[in-house]
Amino acid sequence: MNALENWFCSTAYWRRVTQREVLPWMIRGASLGDHVLEIGAGARGLPRGSCGGSRGGLRASNTATVLRRILAARERDGNGSVLQGDAAALPFVQKSFSSVIAMLMLHHLRSSDEQERAFREIFRVLRPGGLFLAVDIPDRWLHRAIHWHSTFVPLNPVTIPARLAAAGFSQVNVQCRPGGFGFQAVRTLSA
């Protein structure tokens, strides 16, 4: 991430937008279960910035009331752990997590091939019936300008269902809104 991204992701404004708008929209109607993995937490994790991080930093949280605990775990330092790693080579055993969240980080992976590997890894670490939720930004001139001298490999929301199906996911639901898009996908019970 470049200096502009790092600055913006650490502002109180972005923290409020993330906590009040982006995260609730992302997980609306979802049952995340008891063991959530956030990929791309960066140094701050969801409550501190939620812009993601290059190469997909990792943050795992055991949660009961997921939204409240995801937002509070970083503050308490008691209900989560932070690992640095590679989203395309997750250091977890298969079928470990009830859900995986990726907020504004997939475009930071260095290539479409690396994104594909990350999708396969996310599928691998999800339990059968587990949910993958993500929010990202489209390919716009402003987003390209903000990512000047930073990795920016935008995803096309139209191709996401096929890309996730190729990784093994089903029930892919993509929703677009001004400035971004989100999607949810399920690891099938039989997989």
C-alpha cells in the first residue's frame, strides 16, 4: 500500500464508514458461525482500518456475536489473533473456519492468478457450508489514481461467479452499489 492508502485507512472517517456502513452491508443476513478468518486485515484489522493489505495479511477470530466481537477483538486483544501471511497460501488446516471475510484486499493481490489461488485457499480452509464474504472496489480512474505506485488488480464483478465456481464455491451472490461491490459464496456441504 502506498502512503495515501495507509493514511486514509488510518483515519477516523474511514473507521466510522467501515464500522457503520461497509461491514454491516457486507455481513447483512449472513450467519458467520463461531470461527471467522479475516484476510487482508493489514496491521490494524477490521476496526482500525479495513483497507486490506498487500499479500493478504491474516486475522483469525473466534466469535459468538460476530459483528460486535470482530469490531471489539482488536480493542480488547483477547478474542483474536493476528498473523502475517499470504492469502494464496493460507497457513491453516483444511476446513478450519466457519466463514472467511476479505474487505477491500483482493485488488492488492499481485495478479489474477494469485487471486485464483486465494479463492482456492479460502475454499480449502472453509468448513462445508462455510461462507466467504468480500467487499472490493471496481476498476475506475479514481481507484487507479489512489493506488499509484501500489498494487491494484481490480476484480470484475461480472466474472466473480464463474471465478468462484471454478474454485468450488456455489450460491454466489454479487451485489453492486456506488463505489464498490460485495459478494457471498458458500462452500457446498458435500465438498
